[in-house]
Amino acid sequence: MVNKYDVDEQNTRFDKKNILRLLSYAKKHRLKLFVTFLLSAVATILSLFTTKILQTVLDEVIVQADMKKLIFYTLIEIILTIVIVVFSKLKDQMLAKINLSIIYDLKNDLFAHIQYLSADYFDTRPHGKILVRVTEYTEQVSSLITNQLVNTIMNFINLIFVLIFMFTTNISLTWLTLVGVLILIVIFASTSKIKRTLRQDINNKKANSNAYLVESLKGISTTQAFNREKTNEKIYGNLTSIQVDAANKIRPYSNLGWFSIGNISSITTCAIYFVGIKILYPNISVGTIAAMGSYSERFWSPIRSFFNTIDSFIETMTYLERILETIDEEIKIKNSEHPKNINISGHIVFDHVYFSYDGKRNVLNGIAFEILPGEKIAIVGETGSGKTTITNLLARFYDIASGGIYFDGVEIKEIDLYALRKQVTIMQQDNFLFSDTIMNNLKYGNENISDKQVHEVCEKLEMDAFIRSLPEGYNTVLENNGKTLSEGQRQLLSYARVILNNPKVLVLDEATSKIDVQTEKLIQTKVKDLLKDKTTITIAHRLSTITDSDKILLIKDCVVKEEGTHEELMRLKGDYYKLYMSQYALYDK
């Protein structure tokens, strides 16, 4: 089923292997991570020694009224505090750099994989749900290593050091603190699965609202043209409201966490002072009781951080699972084990090709035809007859269900994908112009071509004058898919781009549909020498523009219904004749 903005994605399962896969991104930072651990450990040990100094000052220095020792210990405290602050800052800076590096690697790996996913992956998923994985999720996941994981390890090390100091100071009071920890473990263990399920639901709702936002931005001009603003506001408001409701469901469990930690830590610290003063004093000194109270506070600080990290870990793992789900998405359109890097001459054969987008209804139903090298072929037919599907299959954006497509006798799946798409270029109905200069847009796909060659092609297409009339000429930066240009100008730029790519097979899918008839005929005359020796396949609704084709294929009922030159098909007086005459009568009026 096609996943829409109002349909939740299927929840993933927790897998420990995902953590190991994430840790692989930290391998190259092993030395830096070790240094951060070392800096943090040293800072922790020094901070514990400051408590020991406090115990000594209370039990010995103040009792003896020794000012020299008091000044000495005060200076030691100041020096230790400065070292602790410096080490902590250095650790934070190193973690920040590691974090940025991991974000960089994660985003690049995810983006690189997405580039090679087949067209049906993007056909069945809202782009907003893909976008959120590359942007927000990767940044959250990187913190799992640099903040959550590192801090968890450091908190564990801190706990060990604190416990050592606590047990060496007083065993009885230490056990009071550990009882509180056992209670917390029971509370968090009983709620973790519930919080994971609720967190996944939050992510699904967030992805839904993001999907609708991206879709709305892409179609904003249509929205305004049909006065749909208020309706869209309600839809988006409903989606965000559902997201808020999902977030509110997890709030009681989150509140239970900090409420439990805050109260249990306070109760155990108070118990240490109470038991120490009421029961154990004077068998233990005031300094010991004060030190144990201070150690208890230091002990609960990493515990508090550790249990808060559990909540963050649950959230981040749901993000990680979505990222790895995308990275693990099978690349369906890929090279065979031994791909052939052939030089295509332009001989193309469709041998009883069957194809379906959804696996249920055939768009092509055993279609068969042959194109010879250098031929100028036109494909015509009613809307939805499968003309554009043929062009998509020629560049192998999709794989066929059965039959065969051959270039120079080589089955398309055996041809190296890069070689195929370098030699077969398609100008689609809707072309995209990137946020870059006109020159770079024209060189897209063939960056080695010279500026002079670009100028020559543009002159032949009679585009040079209008490009040079722009503020920066060929260096004019296009924005928002070239919206500052007219539809015709944008289509001319796209037309020039495919010609500059210098393919062996050129497919023009309604390439000049947004250009007036006179300009279209002028272009066809001008580019004849540019398209010489190239196999050209033209899909057109305006039949008057393809009458001089070497061969015309009329597609109907998912098959090639008629085939021949314009004159042959007109004499046949079949479907092509009727279609041509209906257009002729229309334009004649």
C-alpha cells in the first residue's frame, strides 16, 4: 500500500545489532573518545578528592584552628576546581567535534544510498517522510554516541569511583543509597516498553505532519489558485494536533521518571544525615557524615543523568531504526554481476514487454517494436496509453515484469547502468532546474563540455539572446526551479541541456509542449544537424510536429496498435488517422 501523509509507517523492532552498526561510525574517533573518557575520569576523581579535603577540614583543621592548613587546603581546592573546569571544557569541545563528524558521515551515507534507490521507492513514499530521516533523525542519532553513550559510560565510571569513596568512608550509609537505586530500576524496567511504543507513535505522527508540509510547499501555487489555504490549514492543524496528543500520552511516564529520581535521591540523602546523626553519631565523626551526604549527592547526579539517558536512548533508537531502514532498503535497479560497458549505436528492440507499476494492472501488455540506429521515431497515443512508461524503461528507471529490452542485441539488465544512462538521455515532461547558474544547469550531466560549445548550441536553439539579456547572462543564478523564467524558457533550457549531454539515444517526452508551435518548428529545423546520427524518440501530442518521423508508433490498449510513416498511417485510416484529423480540425478552426 502506498504510504500517505495520513498513514502511519510500520513500527520497527528493537535490534541490538543496530547499536553496533552505529558504533562503527565512532571507530575512526577512537583516540579522541578515549581522551574524552580520560579527561572526564580525571575530572571526576579530582572532584571526589575535593570532598575528602572537606572531610579533613571539618574533622581536623577547624577543630585544631590551624590557619596555615586551612589556607593550604583552600588553595588546593581552588587549583583542583580550575583543573576540573578546564578538563570538562576540553571534553565538551572534543565531543562537539566528534558529533559534527558523525552527523556528516551519517547524512552522507544516507544521501548516497537514497541516490541509487529505484523510482518506485519514491513513488510510494511522501518525500517529507524521507526528508526528516536525512535531516532531523541523523542529528539526533549522532548524539547517541557523542552525548548519550559517552555520558553513560562516564556516569558508570563516576559511579564506581563514588562508590569506592563511599564504601571506604562508611559502608552502612552507602547501603542506604543502593536501596534507592534498586527501587528506581524496578520503576524504569516496568515502563521502558510502554515508552518505546509511545515514542514510535510520536515519530510516526511527526513524519506525517512533515510529509504534508513538504507536499503543501511543493504545491503552494495550486493551493492558492484553488483557494485551498483554509482547508490546508485545518488538515495541517489536525495533523499537528494528533502529534501533540501522541506526545502528551508519554508525558506521565516521563514525569514518573524525574519524579521518582528526584524524590528517591532526596529521601536517601536525608536518610544518610538522619541515620548518621541519630544512630551512628558519635561513633562516626561529623566530617564523615558531611562527606557521605556530599558523596550521596555526587552519586545521584550520574544516576539521574543515567536514567534520563534511558528515555533519550529509547527516543533515539526509534530514529536510528528509521535511518537504518532506509540504508537497508534494497537497491532494486542495479548492475548485474558482470555488467557490459557497451557503446550504444541506437538499435533498440522491445520484445513483448510486460510492465506494471503496482503489480496488479499492466501498463504495457506484451508491447513489441524495433528501432534502427539513427532513426527518428515518434510515439503517439491517448493519455495513459503507456508512452511515458516506455521512456522510463529505456533508461531503466524500472525493471520490466517479463519480455526483454535490447540495445544492440544486449539485454538492458546486462548493460552497465552508468554507461546506459550516459548514452540514453531523456527530456521529461516536467524538468527540474537546480539552484545554480544557467551555465552549470546546462552542463548538468556533462561538466567537461566547454563554455564555447554551450554558447554554440544555445545560438542554434535561438536561446543565446534571451540568456544574455538576463542580469548576469549565463552566470545568472536560477532559484526555485527557475520560476523567474517563463515555462517556455525553462523548457528551452532543459532542451539544450539534453542535447549538450551528447547522448546516443535522445528521448523527448513532450519536450516542446510548453513552446509555441512556430518556435517548436524553428527548433526542430535548427537542431537537425545536432541530432544527426542520433536515435531520437519523440513523444508528442501535437501530431503536426512529428509527421516527418521515419516511423510512428501508435500505442493503444497497452500495445503497439499501428506502426508506419505518417503517410502510411494516414492511408490506413485507422486510429492514427482519426487522431490526426481530430487535431487538424481543431487547429484549423
